[in-house]
Amino acid sequence: MAGIRRSQMGMLLIASLATVLNAGCGDLRPSSRGHVLDLEGRRFDPLEATQSKATVYLFTRSDCPISNRYAPEIHRLHEQFAPKGVAFYLVYPDRNELASTAIQHMKEYGYQCGALRDPDHVLVKMVEAEITPEAAVFISGASGKELVYLGRIDDRYVDFGKWRAAATKHDLQDVLEAILDGRQVPYNRTKAVGCFIRDLR
């Protein structure tokens, strides 16, 4: 699969944010593929093609209050879409967040989905994720996965410290429903609100 250079990828994502295009984000495959880790320390290729109809990588931190408040919504989405062929993974980008910490965090919040660690920000850089919580949605092609959405779970949080009682837009749900229905995704980039990944050292 032909790859998009990182500079081109960045321009594409910026253009998507500015114009809210109704097209896919394109092929993200870099010239040299990196790996993240599962919670047992095994290498995991996030761009490897699978049988899943879609794969959702949800960037999270155990110490991010907004990420943790989204746990019930993540449960709901997982319960709704996992039986329909959508794979869900939490992605922990904090290099100081050990596998044991991630395991404890998942137990504390009752997560039933998969989990990965991205201490070197391999996946973070591939998709240009900036926030926890933020969702990256891929669909599988003949040679790997293609990014079709990056952004918020819903619009409950307007800004850090400002939120609605209930979401009025369910962006991630809309994207997954469109994929399963064989429709074009309604948007491929939205602005997430939460803890900045760039603050991690």
C-alpha cells in the first residue's frame, strides 16, 4: 500500500479539520512501520489488516479526569459495536504508565476491550493524536488499515472545565454506524477536549 509522507498526512488532517470533508483520511502507512506494545509486552502492529470491520484506538490516561469520565460511554459503545465486528483498544501513551498501572486502571473502570501501551508515541505520531480521550478509527484494506476518523467521542465537553449535561452530537457513534452501513463517514476530524499528550515527558 502506498504511504502518505508525514508532511502530507499533516496537511491532509489539517484540511479535514478546516473543511470537515466527507471523505476518508487516506492511507497513513509510513515508510517504516513501528510497533506499540500490548500489556504483556509483546509488539503489536496497529496498522496490520484484520478481519474487523473497524478498529477504534482510544487514547487515554489513568490520571486524566475527562478520560475517566468517559468510561461509561466507552462501555456503551463497546457493548453496542463490538458484537458487530468493531475492535476497541485503549491506548496508554504515557511512558511512565506501566503495564501494571494500565491493568489496574482497566480493572478499576471495568473495561472489557483490548489495551495497548505507546510509550514511544509511535501510534500517537502516526495519527497526530493530541488529546486524551481521543479516538482514531481505522478500516482494514487489502494491505493494512486506513484512518477514517480522528477526534472526540462526543461533544459533551466544550472546553476543559466546561461541559454539557448530555452530549448533543455522538461523533464516534456516527462514524461507526456509517462504516457498518457502508456509507461514507460524516466527518473525519473533530476537536477533542481533555489532557494534552504533548504534556507527557
